[in-house]
Amino acid sequence: MKNRGMLAIILILLCTIIAIIPLTYIKDSEFGGADDEAEELIAEVAPDYKPWAENIFEPPGGETESLLFCLQAALGAGLIGLGFGYLIGRNKFQKQA
């Protein structure tokens, strides 16, 4: 059990390092999404293009949009974890019975 705890700590530190290093070494960069790049390309290729659909809900700011994206990712990860936990628990229960 002690080895698993140490492995978890090492993996968390490794993930943290992988996330922090690019943010500290890439100065004056803008991390845009694929939507922004697609919009720029469409404006370049067809400047008179008019979108045929609009957003149902427009968040008030970039921070709100990021928050909603993070909540969506957390919910998806939670559901995947719940599914795996259910499958593993079901297999353990069947082996005991």
C-alpha cells in the first residue's frame, strides 16, 4: 500500500511539472482554441461569409467560458471514473460470490 501512495505522489508531481514547464518557458504567447483559428481562416478565405447559426448562450467573459469548459471536463472525467469504478467493483463482487 505504501508503494501505491508513493507512485501516486510521483505521478502527480510529474503531471504538475509537465503542465508548468511550457507555461514558464513560452513567453508572450497566446493559447487560443481551435474555434478562434477556424474563425480567422474563414475570415481570410471568405471575408463576406455570414454564419448560419448563432450561439444559444454567450458567456459574459473569457473566464466564464473557461470555467464552463473545466466543469464540462470534470463532469466527463467523473462519469468515466464512475463507470470504471462500477465495472471494477462488479468484477470483485462477482469473484467473491
